[in-house]
Amino acid sequence: MIGKDSTPRLPIMPAPSKVELLPKEIRAELDRRLIESGFSDYQGLSDWLKEQGIEIGKSAIGNYGKKLESQLAELKLSHNFAQAYAQALPDDAGTVSQMLNGITQDVLYRLITQLHRRSQSLDNKSDLWEILRQIETATKALANVGRTDIAVRKYSEELKARAILAAESLKSEGDKKGIDAEFMHRIKTEVLGLF
């Protein structure tokens, strides 16, 4: 969007809904009830909130429920993708872990970028501090994923080094006992997965 002074402007993010502003405990219980009801009975959920002293209409709960249902569907799809990937490819040298770390890093980077853009359009300092806190949390999570990726790679290298040592030891022992070289090669490839 371009302003009258030809300065590019970022779109203003919508304000959080009444449901998103609920206390954590109430919102968690609402989420549970939404999932349990199959994302229906919005009037009943509105009545339940009224019993808690909170006035939120069924349409606001319905809009929130649609977002939550969509987020859960995305999570389920990601979970199914990870399971299918893990079954299709053995976790050789941490391949699955590295792939999942890469996806997580990408998601966190996008989140940080979105939060940064959102922070530039805010005038309210308390909202800005909340976004900065969220950016800090996402940045720490990104750093943790990076550390995990390094640890997985290091562990994978250690496992491979141990497998090579075991293969060399078996080959040496096999040579002494006159075990066929082809059989030893099969141990390396089929059991240890080295070649």
C-alpha cells in the first residue's frame, strides 16, 4: 500500500479478537470444548462463557473456532507428512531430524518476520512490547533448533564413526577366521549401512 506521500506502508494487522484476549485458563478450556464438540454448538459455548462472567457472541466464537480448526488441520497435516517421510526414508544420519529442524527454522523465521512487520505498524507501546516479547521467544526457539541440529549431526557422525570401527574390527576378525570377503561386504552394507 502507498500513502499520499508515496511512502510504502505495511498493512495494519487486525486487533486480536475477544476470544484471543481471554485469560489463558478460560481460553484453554474453550479450545478443549470446541475440539470436543467438533467445532459446533457455538451458542452453548457462548452461554458457558456467560456463566463465567464473559460476554462473547456465538459468531465471534464461530470465527475463532474456524481459525483453531484450520490450525489443527495444518498441524495434523504436518504430523502426517513427518510420519510419511520417516517411513519412506530411514533416519540415516539424522535425515528426518535435519529435515524437521529445517522446516521448524523456516516457520520460526517467517514468524519473526511477520511479528517485526506487525511491530512497525503499532502505536500502542504495550502492544509493541508484547510483540517484541514474542519475537524474543521465537528467536530463542530458533537458536534452540539450531543447537539441536548441531547436536543431531554430531551424534550422527559419532554413530557412523563407531559403525566404521565395528566394520573394520569385524573385517579383521573375519580375515583371521577365513570368512568370505563378500559376506563381510554384506555386513557393511546391510547391517551397518556404510556403503
